[in-house]
Amino acid sequence: MTQAIHNMKCGKAPGPDNIHLEFINNLGPSGLKWLAVFFSTCMRLDLLPKIWRKANIIAILKSGKDAKVPKSYRPISLLCVQLKILERVVLSRIAPYVEKCLPDFQAGFRAGRSTIDQVLQLCSIIEDGFQLKQKTAVALVDLTAAYDTVWHQGLQLKLLRTIRDKHLVAFTMETLSNRRFVLRSGVRRKFEWGVSFTGVWCQLYLVCVVCDVIFMFFKPTFWRSLRWSAIADKIKTIVSDKVNYRGTQSKYAQWAKGLQKVVRWFLDADDNPDSNQNLIITFWPIYNVP
């Protein structure tokens, strides 16, 4: 707990309880001990204070955007600082299990990985295709509002298969239940889907949805021949093949077929609880052999 408090940055806006991180930093040994016991009690009983389930939402206008358009605003969620500390404590316990389940191409929220590595990988693959007289195609998949549409039951099932401590999984899911947010305008809403955008739940989302989708619609013998990279919910898939690529058995045909299944799965609200009506897929033009 002490390490989690030390890793958090001061000077941030407080949550609904108006308690600043500076207050926690200035607690003495007795205060920190009481807080640790309180956290242990919450985890043992699978309970959280009601105010910790509440978040204040502040809408900030994006640079150069029309103030009259709702999509021009970026929502900022202000959570109770005690909940943030507890989430970091939970993360320290589940991180070793989560890390083993993430594939190597997933770089989102992982130490020692960045977008620069992804760009370098793409350039290297294209250059290798030139040398081998191949054509390279790229599809970029972006899930709009991905964290707001996480299927909680699917997340729980994935965690139970990943983490041996069932009680820790139960407490993790308890922190996601009955979450509420309040806009500055006074509008109150309840979270039915989705997770709070913090390091703990972002990693859980990556394990639950993004990586599984990739393996779901491509045959194991085929997806291993493709090149993949991902930053959180943004996926990049790359395929290279010979110049004559129009055959139905070519890598391009199998690649396109798998992507079509991905699109249908994410857009089908009836069959998929994790559906996303704002799926964005960008296809890069196929590079010609020089």
C-alpha cells in the first residue's frame, strides 16, 4: 500500500469525497495502519463504501472543436483517491497472472513497450516485403468507446480462467458493480457495462476482449503466419504475400475473411454483449513491388 501511494502523483483533483492525495501522504504510522486494515476488511468482505462507487465527470472541450457539439468534449472521471490506491494494490497482486496471458504483440499499458516500436515494426515488414518481392496489406482496427462497453460476465469468466484466487476475482468484480457517475450539469447515471479507465481495469480489458478476438476468427495455423501489434484496444494486422494474390487460398483472401468475421462480431448487438456500433477499420493500400 505504501508503494502504491508513493507511485501516485500529487496535485490532482479530488473525487466525490473531496479527499486529496496530499492528505494520505501526510498520514502518520497509525493512520496508514488504520487504512491498511480498512482495505483488508473491504477485500475480505467484498464490500466498498458507497461513495467510492461514485465518480464526478468533468467535460473538457477539445482543442479546435465546436463547443456546441457534445462529441467535442473529453470526459474526465474523478474517482476517490482511496479507491485508486486500493486498485493499485489489487493490480500488484494480479499483474503477474495478467502478464503471462498477454501476447508479445500487445504493447498497451506494459513496461518497456511503446508506439515507436510498433511503427518500427511496420516499416521493417514493408521493407522486407520489398526485398522478397511481396505485397503488404495493413488493417487498423480501432474500437470506439471500448472501455465503456466491456461485458462484465465475460470479463469475470476470463479472470476465473486466469487467476487462481477466486476471492480476489470476486472482489474485483464487486468494485465494478453499481458504479455511478455524476456530470457537472447534475445528470446522474449508472454503469451497466464498461470499466473505469484505470491501469487495473485496462489490463483486464486487454485480457478479456482484444487478444481473444484476434485468436477467435483466425485459424491457429494461419494467424501465426500474420504479423500483429496492438496498443490497448487499437489493433494492427499485417499480411504479406506474392504478387499474384487474387486466389481464394491466398493469405489475402483468408485475412479478409477473418476481418469480416471480426467486424460482424463487434457490430452485431443481438449476439454479442460486447458489441460496438462505432467500430473503425482502416485498410491501407497494398504496396506495389518496386
